Amino acid sequence: MKPRLNAYALTFRLPILIWQALFFLGPLLFMIAMSFFLVRNYRMEEAFVMKNWERMLSRGFVWDSYWYTLGMAALASLTASLLAFPAAFALAFRTSESVRRWAIFLLVIPFFTSYLVRTFSWYVILAESGVINAGLGAVGLGPFTMLNTAFGTLVGYMTLTLPLVVILQTVTLAGIDPSLIQAARNLGCPPWRTIPSVVLPAAKTGMVVAALFAFILSFGDFVAPYYLGGSKPPTLPILIIDTTKAGQQWPRAAVVAVIMMVTLFVIAFAAIAFAYRRRASR
């Protein structure tokens, strides 16, 4: 029996489909097509040649930027997940529902401020004459160089992703049945084994999704590696900006953007498949 088309349901889905087609699928297809264009006399001309792809994929600095961006995004995702878990665990199992709601509200407040403003605040804090080095200097340490380094980039990534990861992990852990943890304790499971044996398997989907959000935001971020990392080595978003400034080479920048999109799609689908994969029954 063939499934019947539900016109009522389609009516409510149509605006979403139109929105996605106009503001996601359409620009994505145009970006892919633009990667085959040519630039002559600082003007793009429609063409279908592989010149841009051959040029960009054969350049070592492109692959250096790719692996650096991928590694930093993975490190930011792991760091955010590890830093967020103790706070999320405490909010989910050690506080009341009222305190948890207020904590989530306070975690949302940083998003009321521009991410660029929050990044510049770290610029002042991490400077050689900044707050951290001043405190370390009082005990005879430093100064340490934290700006224009990978550490500075990572701090910027945490500013962007950590509050969101804490919120997602808290919501996920709060949905776990407390009786599972109590049952594990009654059966003699020590606290240090309860988390990997009971809590993490029950919260696997939410934990993976939170880490995936951190990875996606870090992978595409331009502000942190530019202002706190010094753009050396450049990440892929910075490489896109630099490419567009070099003779208006938008097609070559489109090649880098397509590479980023393909990478994110592959990682996102793999992460979601892992998150929703059930354990094989013994």
C-alpha cells in the first residue's frame, strides 16, 4: 500500500522546506558552481573547469591549514566536553530543578553579548601585561605569551562553545532516571565506575551531539584564530578571507568552503550515526 500524501502536514512543512531551499540549498549549490568559475581582470566569468580545484588541492599550505583547523576543532570539542561534564553532572544530580533553571539562564546570558566583544575581553586578559600575567608576576612567574598562539585560539573556542556544551550536557544528564544510578550503587558499583558504566552510556546521544556542536562551531570560527591566535598558521576560514583578497579569487575561496562543508557533513553524519547506534544485544 502506497503512503498517502498528507496535505495538512505538508502545509506546515512547506515554509521550512522553502526556507531551507532559499537560504541553504540554493547558496550551497551556487557556491559549488562558483568553484568552477574563472577570474579574469578581477571579474568572475562563468565556466566549468577544474583549474581552481587543481590549484588549491595541489598547494601544501591549503592542506596545512586543513589539518590544523581539523585538529584544533577536535581539540576544542574534546576540551569543551571534558570541562563541561563536571558542571553539567553537578547541575543534573546535585542541585534542585529551580537552581538548574537559573544556572541554564545564566549560561545563556553570554550569548546576549557579541562574540567579538567577548573575544576582545580575552585579548586584554591574555596579553603580556594583562590580568593573568600580572597575577603570575606577583608570585614571581611569567610573563607568558598566550596571545597569537594555539592556546589563545583554544581559549576563544571555549568562549564560543563551552556555555552551549554545558547546557546540552545538563539537559541530557537531567533526563537520566536517577534510579539507574541508585541501582548501580546498591549493587556495589563504586562512584568512579558509575559514570562510565551507567551515566555515559545513558547520555551517549546528548554527549555526542554536544561535542558535535562544539566541533562545528570551532571548525568554522574566524574570530578566535584571527584575534587570539594571530592567524599563524591560518585556519580555513582565515584562508578563505585571504584568498578573496588576493585578486578577488572568489572561486578559489569557494573551493576551500566546499572542502569545509564536505568535511562537516561527513563528520556530522558519522557522529549522529554513532550517537544513535544501539549496542548489539549479547
